[in-house]
Amino acid sequence: MTMQISAKPLMIAHAGGGYLDTAYTNSIDALNQSYERGFRLIEMDFSWTADEQLVCLHDWESTHKKLFGNKPAEPLSLQAFEQQLAAHPHWQVCTAATLAVWLAVHADVRIITDIKHHNLKGIRKLITDHPQIKAQLIPQFYQPQEYQQLRELGFVDLIWILYQYKGSKQSVVELSQDMELMAVSMRSRQAKSRTLQKLRKKHRLFVYTINQSRTLEKLHLRYGVSGFYSDFLSP
């Protein structure tokens, strides 16, 4: 039986949600705005600092330069990052600690994690340092072997996101048959694939990053996509 799509798709604020016409801020300000707009699912990027702490940042290269005006030769320490935040004129990019504080006040929000490097290590660190937020986390994973380890950590809602996976489309269909997933997340062109459409027999399809209503409607109605990451569309 094909997974039924909801009449109204789930909307996920991408990278905290767009703020001041800027994507990828991953900021407290973006979180506040997304919450006010009605988002309760919010995807956040995490990067490692030089001293192996997690901060809400897509990357230390092009995104860091866009947000802060410079590209460091290597990741900053947490202290240096926090000092940089204090001087930012427009928004407060968050750290794992300040995100945990924000989540305590917004208990109805769930954060979809995007930890591009050392994902399992990052998830373990988040729930070790801030165990109170575990129930509000929806981990994304990138390789199929991560699935069972996340289940053993006690996570029920999981998303397999495909952008780092190098296997075939058919292997995604086959390997996911034994997984209980919130969704399989992919690019819009992948969602149109006949092979990946087979996933709908068991799983929901989520697509990133969609900022045009017309594109969203087509993917939802024609291809059965039931969840969308977006910078600027409202839920």
C-alpha cells in the first residue's frame, strides 16, 4: 500500500528559517521568527569548533564569510566564535548551549539536525551535554549503517537524507525496507525518479530546499511529497 500523503504538507524551516532576507543564518533571531510564523519543525545546521564543540553554522567557509564577512583559515574555538557573535550587528547565531536554552522555552518545537561531519559523534554530544533536549531532536542520518546506532540511542523519529549517500537509488529502496523512518529526504529531482517513488509504498518523501509555492504544489500533488524544507515559505 502506498503511503498516503496528507492534504496539507509538513513545512520545515530550513537552517532556522530565512531571516532579514538571508538564508542559513541558523540564528536565535531566525528561530524566533520561524516560531512566530507557525513553524514547529525546524532544521538546524551544526559545525564543529576547533575545540570540538557544536555551533549552529552550516560551514566555516562560504557561509561563515556570508554571515560574518570573513573566512577563517580553520574552525574557530567556541570562545572565539562566541566573541564573534557578540559583535554581530543583525542576529545572534546560536551554539548548542543557547539552542538548548531556547528549546526549553519552546517545548512544542522539534529540531531536525544536520551535522555534516561526524554525525553520530555530534548526536551523542548533543544528548550528553543537553539530555533535556533529546525528545525534541529528530536526527537526520546520511549512511544506512547509522540507522541502527541511532535507534539504539533511543531515537524513534529518524530521517534518512540522501545528499551524502553514494549508493544507487535502488539500494535506497531496498535498504530502507527494514527501517522505520519519519521520512526519506532528497532533492526535488530525486523525488521525481521512478525508482525513488517506490519509497512511497512505505515512507514519506521530504524535499529540500523549496522556496516557490508553484514548485511545492507540483511536488506535493504530482509526486506525493509530503514535507518541504523552506527558507521563506510559510507553513
